Amino acid sequence: MSYEFQSRFSRRIKDMLEYRSALGRSIIGYRWNLANFDRFCLRRFPGESFLTKELAFAWCNDACGNSGYRAQTVRAFGKYLISMGEDAFIMPPTFFPSRKADLPYIFSETELRRFFEATDRFPGYRNSPLLEYTIPVVFRLQYACGMRPQEVRLLKRTDFNFADGTIYIAEAKHYKDRRLAVKPDIMEMCRKYDRIAEAVIPNRIYYFQSPTGKTYSHGWLTAKFHKCWKISGNQNTCGNCVPYVFRHNLATQILMRWVEDGKDLNVWIPYLSAYMGHATFSSTFYYVHLLPARLSRMDFTHIKGIIPEVGDE
């Protein structure tokens, strides 16, 4: 998508993105949404230079299933304009309620085995010589460490410390950077991949670097996940099965192991929360509700607001 802004809001959109970037905040989602907003204004409100209520609602109502994201974007844009001393309509924060998160799909051992066997059979492509090596590693690494999809995609070579077996997660959600201790066999897999990748793409910046020299996109990772799922022969019974589900699966498996070992989850939850980079403990307690029914009767699951909204990216 082109990010050449052309509406009467173009200068202020650019200024807002530069402002957010200067604060160290991610602009990827905003840039994409504001590019659509710019084109919408050029098409439907070509002479409008003020963010009015009519324009904001027209933009949200024009959405095809993602009005919530549009409302958040235009609200942020309105708040920015107000902060710059301009008149602007600010979308009410609760006008478009957030969609309830679907319960994540929990893999069976057979499904996991078939999936990773499928990654090992992923076909190579001439224009992407690393692909057949990347696919088995990127999904195993995400699953083994419980990383968010964007975290594994944005990894740099310098984030890996093969000497002490850790990986540094930078620019994580809620700006909670963290360092992960990684199992020796997973770290050795990463070391071998790094050697192969360096021979194909010398002096690369990103650990999983695309042929264009940039990171792979969210859509790329999701498409490759679905292709591996198809190759695996697993039944197509999980409509909400996406790469993020690896994170859910790791958390629930760790909790189940702690329960079987008789550990007090109230004591151990903070450790899992820190490892996964959750902003609050309630985000980690969410996974308790994915465990067998016997756990749902434990006292700590009845805390008000214990199930948060958990997004995919």
C-alpha cells in the first residue's frame, strides 16, 4: 500500500505519525489506517479540512467489519489535533465496544506433532532460498518461547545471545522489553539457522530477514501458518487458529504442568507473567479458564475482571 497522503489532512497526518514515532511508539497500524482515512476523505469529503462529527462517523460506518479499529484511529487523530490547538471532534471511547475475544484453540499433541512435521516438509522457492529453513524454525521458536507473532518477526540478530542462551525481546507490547531464557536445544536450532542464513544473506539485520531486506509481514506469517496446517492433514476445525495460538498453548501447558506438580499458581503466576511480557497479572490468569473444569472452581478464578480482552497482534 502507498502511504502518499493527498487529502486536506495529509500534512497533519504526517505530523501525527512523526510525533508518535519520536515518542518511540509504533506507527504501523496507525499509518495503514490513516492512509485509508486519507483516501476516504479524498473520495468522500475532498473539501473538508476539519475533523467533524459527520466525517468521523462516516469513516467508521464505511468499514467492513473493523469499525472498532477505525474508531480508535480517528479518536487518536482527533486528540492529536486538539493537542495542537485545532478544533476537532473526538470519537467517544465507548461508542464502538471492543469485540469479545474468541476462546483460543488448544492443540492436541497429535496436531502439534503433525504441524511441525509439516513445517519440515515446507517446499522451497527459488526467489526465497531461505524459506524451507525459515518455516521450521520460526514456528518452533514462537511456540517454545510463547512469543507474540510480531515479536518473533521483528527479532534481530543482535537480540540473540548464544553464549548465555537468552533472547532479548525489544519493542514489545506495552513497551515491556524482556529477556527470555531459552532451552538449549531450541537455542542450538537457532544457532544453526543463523549460520545458514548468514551464508545466504551476509550481514543481515533481522534474524528472519525477507529477500527484500525487511522483516516478514503479519500476513506472511499467517499465510505460512495456514499452509503448514493444510500440509499437516489436521482437520480444519479451528477457524480462529492463527500463529498467536502458539502463545496461548504454551501458557496453558505450563500452567497444567504446575498444577500436576502441585505448585501454588498464586505464587507462580507472576513468573509466567514476566516471561510472557504481560502488562498485568490478570492477563496471565486469563489462561486458567482454558484449563480443565476442576481448575475453574479454584478461588482465584473468581476475581472480578479476571478475563481481559486478548488481541491477536
